Amino acid sequence: MHRFSTKRLSHIAVFGAIAAATVLLMPGSPSNWDDVFEEMSARRNAKILNATGAKKHVPGLEYFYMSRTYGNFGINVDLARQEAMRDVDFRENKSLRKATMANTWTALGPANTGGRIRAIAFRPGDYSTLYAGGASGGVFKSTEGGMSASWEPIMDFADAIPVGAIAIDPQNPDVIYVGTGEPTMDLVKSYGAPSYAGVGVMKSTDGGTTWNRMPWPDNSSAIHTVIVHPTNSNIVLVASRSNLYRSEDGGQNWARVQSGIITDVAFREDNPDIIYAAIGNDNGTSINGVYVSTTGGVKWSWSKVADNWPDPDSTGRIELATTPADPNLLLAFVMRSRTTQNGDNDFLAVMRSTNNGTNWERLHGNLPSDFTSGQGFYNLCAAISPTNKDLILAGGFEVYQSQNGGTTWSRVTRGNSPVHVDQHVLEFTEDGKYVYLGNDGGVYRSATNGSSWTPLNDQLETIQFYTLAFDPNDDERFYGGAQDHGVFQTFDLGKKSWRLRRGGDGGYILVDPDNSNILYSRVAVEGGTIPVPSRSTNSGQSWSRLDRGFGSIEQDRFNWLTPMMLSPADRTRMYTATQFMYTAKGVDQGSPSWSTVGDVDLTKRSSYQYGVVSSFDICESDASFMWIGCGDGRVQYSDVITSLDVEWFDATDGLPNRWVSEVRVDRSNPDIAIVVFSGYGTGHVFKTTDRGATWVDISGNLPDVPVNGIVFSRQKPASAYFAATDIGVWFTEDNGQTWARFGDGLPNVVVYDIDIDEQNRLIAATHGRGMWITSAVLSADAPEATAGNFALQQNYPNPLTSGGTTTISFTLQNSDDVTLKLYDASGKLVRTLVDNNQNPGSHNVNVNTSGLLSGVYFYTLSSGSQSVTRKLVVL
């Protein structure tokens, strides 16, 4: 362990502009951090931060990949995740898994707004039956056209639930194909980068009730488009980020028929033997363009069309549009390559062909060159009305409409009112009566050809959370920081209705334990400005920036998500970090002055843009003791952060060279800490009991996937922990020797954040399926649950029918103030059974279940900071 110190607080805090760099690297890609950093920094400085302040998605994608590839840049993260998924059932401890199945996960929403939707499909002949695919949240189904809160998830437990495309067999509408893996264009050198990896094609033959993973021929794990032959159900074509595949047996076997980053594929409307495919490498290559097959898409049948086509080296992503109103018409929406893009002006042209792509003309309309806001690799879609060939809709940052075949365009949506920005899919119904839109805010429908829109997001639970927070003084008040949606807040868990309290991309949120109206938040991107902590004194209705002393100096660096924390001993003092640790007193008053906790770069190398403090924690029993972890793998602690004589101790020896996702310190003993790591190829959970002098890998049988968060069990903090991973929540009760997925009902989804609230409820913030909750009690079937001064027995009888009476028994060693509360499965308080001082000894509480609906309930006995919870079932 290495030690260094400073003798005073110095370096008045001035924070630099956001800059970050990452990339998914494939074979042949740069394997050196400096090469990656230099290239991405140049691209980012030139193209991402701009005068308009428009929201950019590159930083979020960079964060995702940097955290998963740091220390192992040659890895294919998609393949690594696929291998880990195949290994889950083999590695998982079956007896522990069975023991936790009594803990049922309940969705908390938000159910009143949607997250990113990448695909929409209708049941042929019945557009009231609608399917929508979440970027990382699976497939949802509605039988009422998305109206009347009719959405239900149908793919939660498939092998992979990130969705890039959906197709339905026109001959058998119960057959559904889902291309898994969200397709997002590459960040460096066009090696491709899906936001969340898939496993190829999933297929259902019963309308989405069950799913089977089809054989898939390569490691590509992002799919742009799937199409099924209109009259031959066996023929399926898939446009992936690396190849175009064709199957002649309903997906059992695949033949590669064209190589390249295939961004779209489509049948000619009146002749399925003629197929169009687009190759759209984002950085421009000689093979970019539109290809045509006139023999059903078999291998060697594809020819590139070039007449009057732009220089392929100057083109990037390409999206196609056809219409039965004029089968001769083919439109191609063409982006500029990264090398020719000028700031936000990344849209190149609308190209039109009326003879199967043999000849092209460029439509010189007024569709702005910046209509995708510089991120056409991320948001681009188009559709032509099936009944009017002159009616065209194009989606970029906003939606544009043309009523004269593309000659002129008008913008028909404006900045989240009511349609969210960042458009991904446009689909007309067969009769042209409605057009549906999928974007970062969910699903919308227009009955006016796009001139006006209606949100259809009730029960479409696809929000992508990064962080969570709860109010320690209010059982029903939760917060979450979300991609594209900023800060959410809910006051009623049962209704699953959340309020948007701050826009942008949500980051960390803090609740003042002494005043629930005071909140602190930090969004990931603030229109190109510095991500300064902000304060609200009215529960999030308005915010003010805590920017006294904030400025712009070159040496400060920021993460996409920047941690912050209130001191457990002084709620008016906040800590936050770049590569330095900063503190400020008086944040509750809104005018703090920031200074460093030791004027020391806490990372390994200051030149790394993501070499920042990625996580830190302060011991609850000793607020002068802080542990920190960095994006470049460095781990340190200080036991005198409240002193002018600040010392930091390096505790990195014995830990893997991976991105630190989170560090947690034991509540009562600062010598004990757990550090969890992202990435692949090493252990992911490490524990120390001696201030980092030694570390023990307690990953056990945990799958080799990124671990994003960790929390100590409140019942058994010395040996039981919950881990948030890229494949759900995992649990150990034997210090990491054995792990298993925790509870029943949580979708197969990325979990970014995890915590346990004052009621001993485990909360999980998922990236694609909203917020979830369950009891954190380790074993609901144990004869007795104990916590310090008291023990809680299982109620009897249990289960029981509604209207019956059951008895809850508990014992106290000493006289104490006690509460006994009953909650429903969503965590909503149903009844307070006891709330007074109780004498030592045994106590029985009779509970009549009249008025309780059938379902699972939990009762919690609490005294001071201790609590235990048991499960009650009403039939």
C-alpha cells in the first residue's frame, strides 16, 4: 500500500467541460489506450460539443463501452456477454436460487411514460395488435393499438431482450421474429457498437407467449432489420451490423449473402424476388451504397447501384423507404460519413429511384442538413404512406413531413411537446389511417399523417435508469436518473405514476434526510455545459446550480455519470469528484464554495479522459473515512477527509486492472470495504477487512459479466450481499463462495443501481425496464427473523383466504419503540399494525385480511435503525 499526503485544502474548485472517449474494439482495432483517447478526443472536440448545445448520445455510448473495455481493449464485449449468458444456468447455485424464489419482484414503473423504442410491427390484417421493441427492455404487445393502457411485456425472460427489429410472418401472424441487440453505429473506425448486445434472432410461434433462440452464424449482436417473405414463410432476411443473412427454413439455418454493415433491407412491394439492401458504414467506405438482388436475395445475386449516387466514401448510414402506392418508388435517406460531417450537418441527401435503383436522382428539397442534430448514426428513420406516394415522413432529432414527394418539408414535432426527440422508427398501418412513431420517449400515433400526435405510453415500462434514490422519511417517495428523461420522482408506488422533475440525461440524485423537500441532482449532459450539482428546495419543481467557484480549467475531467454524496455526519456538506475529490459546506443554503480534499489527482494517469473518480463511499459510523475507486482501476482511502491534514492511501495492489463500478464501505467498520468492477476476464467482486492491505476475490461462481453496483445486506452485512449486474441482480449469503440470481420475476435486464431502503426493501434500477422492488429479507421461510433487540415469527396461518384472520408474533428483549407495518407487493403501505412503545416479552397481533386483494404482502417490524420483514400471502 502506497501513501501520499497533502497538508491543506487547496485548489479552489473550477470544473472543466465534459470530454470523454471510448470505443468497442474489434480485432484490428487500436489496442492502446492513448491511440483510442487521442482519436476519440479529436472527434469529440470537433463534432460533439457545439454551439447549439443539442443533446448528443455519443458520450453515453462512450461511457458504456469504456467501462466495459478498460484494461482489456482487444475484447469483443458482445461475444463475451453471449458466452456469459450461455454459462449462467451452469454456474448458478441452484439451492440458493430456489431459496430466494419466494422474494417476488414487483415493477414500480414509470408506467406513464416510455423509454427508447427501436422497433414497431403490426399483426397483418389487424393493426390493433401492435408490438413495440424497447432498446434494452424487450417486446411489448397491445391488442388495442397501444391505447387504453393495453401494453404488456411478452419477452422479459428471453435469452436477450435488447431489441433492434421485429418482423411478423404475413402468412402466419403467430410467428414473430425479433432481431436482438440495439443497432447503434460505431464510434471509431466503423467497427460497430450496439448499445446493448443481443444473441441473434429470437422466434416465437405462439404470438409471443414463448420464445426460442435461433441458431446464429456469427458474433454480430446487433440487428437493424428483419423481413419475412410475403408468400413464403420459410424465407427470412436479416440485416445485421456485419452481414446480410438469408434463411430458407424459418431461421434454422442462415447463409451470408452480402457482407458489410447492413443498415436496412426491404422487398419491392409487388415483387419479393427484388430486394434492396443498404450498406452504411458510418465512416464512409467504397462499398457503401444501395444493392439490389432480382433473384430473391441469394448469394452472388447482389449488384451495387451507382448511377448518380454520391461518392460512397462521403456517405454513412442509409435508411430505405418503399410504398405499395407506387412499387417503382424507392427512397434512400443518406447520412454523411463522419469524415465529411460538419458539426450537426450530417445529413447528406434524399435519393430517389423509380426503376429498382438502376438510376437515382437527388431530391433538392429543404430537409435541413442538421435535421438529425449531428447524430444520424443514432436517430434516423423514414416512411412513405401506403396510399399516397407523395406523403413522406422523416425522423431525425424531430419529425419532418413532405406532402409533395420530398420536394418541400415541414417540421411537425417540436422539442418534447408532446413528442419526445430522437426518432428511431416510423410505421404506417396497412390502410394508411395511422402512422406510429417510436423514439426515446416511447410510442406515439398520428391520425393526421404526422401533423399531430398522441402518446401511447401508458404501461409501456421501458425507461432506462442509471441511478436510484429513496426518501428515508417517506416509504412511497423514490427517485431515478434516466437516459433521455432526466430525473423522475414518484409519490405513490402502487400507481406506478412518476413525475419528470428535470430534463436531460439523469445522473445521481440525493435526498436531504433532514428535509425531504431538499434534493440534489446532477444530470449527465446539460446542453454542452459543465455537469454542476444542482439543488431544489421544493421537491424538484425548480432547480438552481451550485456553481460558485465552478469554471473551466483544462485539468479537470468528468465522467458521463459523476458521483456525489452528502456527509453522513453533516448533511450540509457535499462531496463530488473529477480526478480530484471536492467538497463544499452549506449546500443546503445554495451558495457553497468548493475546494479539493487534498490537491491530488487520485487516478493512475491524468491524461486519460475517463481517468476520474467513478465511485466513492463514506463510512456511516466515521464520516472522516472515505473509500474511492476510479475508472482506471485505482482504489484509495483516506481516514482524515474532514481534516486540513488530508492523507490518501493507495489500496490498488491485488485488484484487477478494470473500471471500478462501485465501492461500498461497511456501515460500522471502515476497515471493511467491497469494490466491484465492470469489464470481462477477471473477478468482479473484491473484499478487504484490513483497509486494503489484502483483498479477497469473492466473485465465486458469479458469471463473468460487468458488476455495476453492490449493497450489503442489512440482516447479515458480514457475509450477504446483493450485486447489480448486466444480467440482473445476484445474491450471496456466504461471503461470495456461491451466488445466484435473487428473487422471482425480474426481467433479464441490465441493472445499473441497487440499494436497500429503511423498510428493508431491495430496489433495483434497470436500464430498460424501469424500477423494481422486492423484500431484502434473506429467507422468508425461516422460523424466526431476528434483528438486535427483537425477533419476528412467520404469521400463522399463511397463506390464508381474503377475510380470514392471521396472527403475527414477535418478541422483544427490552422495552422499545416499535412499528409493525403491512405493505403490498409494490411496497405501498397498506396498514400500520403497531406504532408505540412495547414492553419486553412476546406479543401477538391479530390481522384481519378483509379488504385485502389476493396477492403477496410483506410485514416489517422496525425499531430504530433495525428491521426485519416476513411475507404474508392472501389467496
